Amino acid sequence: MVRTLCPYCGVGCGLEVVEGRVRGDRAHPSNQGMVCVKGATLMEAIDRDRLHTPMARARLDAPFRPISWETALGMLVDRLRTTLAEYGPEGICLYGSGQFLTEDYYVAQKLMKGCLGSNSFDANSRLCMSSSVSGYVQSFGADGPPCTYDDLEATDCAFVIGANAAECHPIVFNRLLRQRRANPAMRIVVVDPRPTETARQADLHLPIRPGTDIDLAHGIAHLLLRWDRLDRRFLEAHTSGFEAFAATVAHYPPETVARRCGITVDALEAVARLWAESGRVLTLWSMGINQSSEGTAKVRALINLHLLTGQIGKPGAGPFSLTGQPNAMGGREAGGLSHLLPGYRFIADAGHRAQVEAHWGLAPGSIAPQRGRTVWEMIEGLEAGEVGLFWVAATNPAVSLPDLERVRAALLRSPFTVVQDAYYPTETAEFAHLLLPAAQWGEKTGTMTNSERMVTLCQAFRDPPGEARPDWQIFAEVGRRLGFAAQFPWGSAAEVFDEYKALTGGRPCDMSGLDHALLAAGPRRWPSPAGGEADARLYTDLRFATPDGRARFAACHSRGLAEPPDDGYPFVLTTGRLYGHWHTQTRTGRIEKIRKLHPHPFIEIHPRDAAKLDLSEGEAVEVRSRRGVARFPARITAGIAPGVLFVPMHWGSLWAENAEANALTHPIACPDSGEPELKACAVALRRVSGA
Ligand SMILES: Nc1nc2c(c(=O)[nH]1)N[C@H]1C(S)=C(S)[C@@H](COP(=O)(O)OP(=O)(O)OC[C@H]3O[C@@H](n4cnc5c(=O)[nH]c(N)nc54)[C@H](O)[C@@H]3O)O[C@H]1N2
Ligand SMILES: Nc1nc2c(c(=O)[nH]1)N[C@H]1C(S)=C(S)[C@@H](COP(=O)(O)OP(=O)(O)OC[C@H]3O[C@@H](n4cnc5c(=O)[nH]c(N)nc54)[C@H](O)[C@@H]3O)O[C@H]1N2
Ligand code: SF4
Ligand SMILES: [Mo]
């Protein structure tokens, strides 16, 4: 029996692998033996359509030919050297993933930011958690979700906003439902423009208009101030910026807020009353908040409510982001975004750079002082001819980035693209010059951190197929061949972890007390300082990670959608996920049971809008935005608000004809987090007659 972690969502369920089958690990505190359909069917896809050997081609219209690792690594190292000489370090970009192990992430940071001098390592977390990262950092002084899953079973009121947890974080949602069964007075509020499975289970569902979350949060704060339902002692002792915040929310009276959000004043008052009267309030959010041109401000507006009411640092209470990918947390800890360094450090901080340079045995000044490119800036860099080498690992940007026409055009211009993936074909492989076969889950050992800061050792239990190699080993071998033998000496992932954890000592994400041997006995939550104990929750002493120890209120106004609907594009399209599928389907598209569950893409539309187009159930609709078109069979549902549409993100060009959500979306991003507004764009509809 081997213990590991589910490689899908950020719930981070512990698994046991016994004789080639997986089951939930009862000893794992996060899931206590439970798994959802994705975890349960995991084994079925791990051998299908794998990439077995490196492959290369001189031009994108030529066929790939298999090559040896020796040839592939030689080619890559030559190309890195010539790109450095011709473009400078920032001409090299590596785009990674929350599906890396922490060890993969760490070695990639050392290679890119340390040895190559390019801070342009970014991850798909930029499309996912980066607004939560910047929200936590701005409000608390450090990243890190303060809560644990035990809070799900200790809360009186779960405020679920912009998250379809029943489908996307099923085991977290199960634990919440378990709490409501145990404590019938407990309430679940769901704020989502769609009638999701999560909303159907709610005691109160607020179907707000997309992009009005800040209005809603400020509207709640306005009422709490009016009713004088504040925790004044907490406010005065532990926060800053209250006056400016109070002045801001004065502009959000209930009538205005209800109108903007498209809900009734009664509904607004009902939710504000729950905030006022519940002993313990837990806010859970995910992409409906983060994927927004004001994502950071949305996160801070939610945190404001916790500061106003002192709902933090105690069981059952606090702001709790639900992490998307299995190791997006570990990625943040290891510095896996273009403005970060390992141990929750920042590129912009000269002291932080010096600490990391010293740890890496590199000369002072090796790490460049400016942040690197975000993934969208990498695309712009390709367009401008400023990027000479684009290296993609464990993500499928030819499906998951916004404005795909523009992305594809940029990829076609790329002088040299490396795609390091476990599967072949993928949509992004079409744009590669060099393919590197990666070992995936079960074939490499290393650690992942889930949403509740629980670090789990994922143990290998099978050999990689063909010549596939763990990502960290690929990065390390490239580093050695570039002349950095001393920097990449490790023989095992356990040694990588030991070097990495030393960089977390004394930092908020301290895991200096952990190692692989200890984790083999069971998962551990950080902070885990060497030789010390720490509370399970962050900020139980109500001292925050800011210089004055106070959490900061944000006084931001709601700006609404970056691309609001208008006469030419009168609908708001939102995008998201389905219970069975995982992202771009590289695994789940190859599993019969899941294909049956979700056989084809679709668009959700309100009956009134469908009637205007004379559209009946299942008929094809053409959806057009300023950037592209796609077609979907209509799914008519009274639950969705009129004027709002929904399409799932899962169908790229390999899996359906012309049904890409991201053909339509735009890249306008939050100025603080760089996270694009994947949740809303303006579109027009046309019935496709005879289809
Ligand atoms: N089954 C499944 N589970 C997954 C994944 C998967 O691919 N499949 N992926 C994982 C990953 S990486 C992630 S990031 C998470 C995402 O998890 P979630 O964020 O829960 O999933 P989404 O479907 O992307 O979006 C959630 C909801 O946001 C709503 N929404 C849209 N616009 C707004 C708005 O303006 N305000 C509010 N309040 N809500 C809005 C949408 O209607 C949608 O129901 O799921 C993880 N879990
Ligand atoms: N319209 C719209 N677009 C979105 C979103 C949305 O809600 N709406 N959500 C965004 C979000 S939150 C996310 S997280 C992204 C996800 O988007 P992607 O990251 O593009 O999606 P995945 O299909 O998970 O891609 C992971 C890739 O890594 C490969 N892989 C798996 N394991 C390994 C490994 O160990 N090593 C290597 N090298 N490869 C491996 C898989 O085969 C797959 O090709 O999509 C974003 N795009
Ligand atoms: S809830 Fe998430 S981590 Fe748990 S089994 Fe399902 S996909 Fe895997
Ligand atoms: Mo995500």
C-alpha cells in the first residue's frame, strides 16, 4: 500500500493505492477517507495517450520525430544559450503549473530566477489563485489561507461566494453539509449568478449579476455599520484603515446595492443579518471572485467583512479561499509566480533576493530586481518579438488562456517552444518545436500542499512510461548542462525538499520542521517550524504579518465588469467547470464514465432569452464576442439570470469542433494580481438554423 494525494483539485484528498486501485485514505485529516468521482476514476487515464520519448521538429508544419534525451537536452541547452545572447534573460519564459510538485517548482525557480537570471517564471495560478494571493498579502501582510477544514465543521454560517464547491471542491462541500446535518441552525449562503448544484443546497441563494460582488460586500458592511453590529474592540486593537473604509461603504445603501446586484433589498438584509447574528462566519470563495479585473479588490472586500465583525482567528470563522489545483499552494510557497521567490518572498525586496542568492550559492545580483512577465505578458512578448524561448510545462495554454485566436497567433510566431507534458496529443503540443515527456502522478515522489496548508507526501508507485522523467529532474539536468553543477546536486526529491525547506525557516509558510521521512508517516500542516509547535489556524493571536501587526481594511470602490454588455454584445458570458471533467480533459476526456456524465459542451440560457431567438432545447447557438466565435447546443434553464450565459471551459479543439470558451474571453486583468477576467465577457447570440 502506498499513500499519496489526489492530483486533481485543491481539496487535496489523501489516497491509498493498493494493488493498482485507489481509495480514500481514512487516516488523512483533510478527506477522512472520502473521494469524488475524479479521484475514484483516476487510475483509468494514467496509461492512455502518454508521451513516451522526447520529440522534435524544425518547423511547426513538419511532423515530430522521436529523439533521445541526450539530443533533446543538447538542443534545449543550445537554444537557451543563444536566446540569452540574443534576447537577454527576459527573452526566456517558463510557464508552469499548480500541478507541479513543490520540488518541481523549487528547482524551476532556481534554474530560471537564479541561474538564468530570468524572473519570467509564471504559472497557471496566475489564471486562478493570484487574486487571492495579492488580497491576502495586501490585507494581512502575507499570503496563506488562515483557516482549516475543521472550520467547516465548526461554523454557524458558511458564506460561499463565487464558488461551485459541490462540483469543484466536493469533499469540502460534503464536510460543510455534514456540519449542517449535525447543527440544523447552521446556514449556508451561496452567491452565484447561476443556480449551481451548490446553490441548490443553500439556505439562501443570491443570484447576483456577474461582477457585482464588491457592491454586495459593501452593501452588507453598510448595513452592519447602520445596525452597529461591529466588533469594536477587535477593530480598534487589530486593524487599520477603518475610517476610509467606513467612508467608502457609506456610498452603498441597500437600495443602490440591490439594484446593481439584481437582488431584492430583503435578500440583502437577510444575508447581512446572518453576518450580524451568527457566532462564527466562514467565507469560502474561488474563481467567481478571483477571475476578475478587480479580483484583488473583491478578495479584500470579503476580508473587510471579517475584520469588521472580528470573524477571524477562532474556530469556524475566517476568510478561506478554496485553492484550485492540487499544489497551487505549494507553488506559492516555493515562489512560483513571476513576482515571488521561495518562502513567501518577493522579487522586489532586495533583502529577500540576497537571502535566496546566498542560499543558492550564487553571486549577489544574480536574481534580477524587477519582477518577470506574467503569462499574458509572455504572450505579448511573443507578439512583440521579445521572447525567444517559451517553455510550457504541466499546463495547456492553447485551451486555458483567454483570447485564444491571439494566443495561437503568438504561439505561431514563437522562435522556439518547448512543451513538457505527460500526454500526447494536447492542443499546446501543436505549437511545440520540442516535446519533453514528463512523469506524472504516481510516477514521481514529492510533496503538495492543499487549501488548508496540509503538506502531503505523494509517493511514486509505478515507473514512468517509456523515457518520461520527473519535471524537477528535467530542470536540474538542464541546469547542470548550463554549467551549474553545484546548484543541482540532488539524487532524490527528498534532498530537494531539504534544501528548499531551509528557505522557509522563520517565514510565514515555515516548514523547516518537515522532511520526506516524517511526511511518510502522515501529512502535516504548516507552519511547522523546526523543533517547535504552531497553531493550526493562522492569526489566532490576532497579530497580522504587516509591519504594525494590524490587518488592513481596503477602501476600494466597485468598478464592475471590464467588458460590460452593450447593444452589439448584449449578453454576459460566464465560464467554469463541471463535476466530472478536469480542465482541458487530458485525463478525464479519456475516461468512459466521465465522458458519459458530460458527453458534450453546451450553453446555458434563460427561457426568455431563448424565446427571443426562437431557440429550442439542444439547438445550436452561435456565440460571438469581439474576439472570436464558437457554437454550442442550447441548454435552456430558468435558473440562470436573463442576460447571462454559461459555457464550460473543458472543450478545447481536440475534444469538440469550435466549442472553446476561450475563443470568446478577453485578457483584461486585475491590475494588482494580473489575473484575467475569465468569468465574464460580452457576447452576441445567433440561432444556427437547421443545426
Ligand atoms: N470538477 C472540477 N473540479 C475542479 C476543477 C475542474 O476542472 N473540474 N478545477 C479546479 C480548479 S484549478 C479551480 S480554480 C477550481 C474552481 O472552482 P470554482 O471557482 O468553484 O469553479 P468555476 O466553475 O470556475 O466558478 C465558480 C462559479 O463562479 C460563478 N461566477 C461567475 N461570475 C461570477 C461573479 O461575478 N460573482 C460570483 N459571485 N460568482 C461568479 C460561476 O457561475 C461559477 O458557478 O476548481 C477546482 N476543482
Ligand atoms: N474560460 C476559462 N478559462 C480558464 C478558467 C476558467 O474558469 N474559464 N480557469 C483557469 C484556471 S483556474 C486554471 S487552473 C487553468 C487550467 O488550465 P490548464 O493548466 O491548461 O489545464 P490542465 O488540463 O489541467 O493542464 C495540465 C496539463 O499538465 C499535464 N500534466 C499533468 N501532470 C503533469 C506532470 O506531472 N508534469 C507535466 N509536465 N505535465 C503534467 C496534463 O497532461 C495537461 O496537459 O485554466 C484557466 N482557464
Ligand atoms: S475532491 Fe478534489 S482532491 Fe478530493 S477526490 Fe475529488 S478531485 Fe480529488
Ligand atoms: Mo484553477
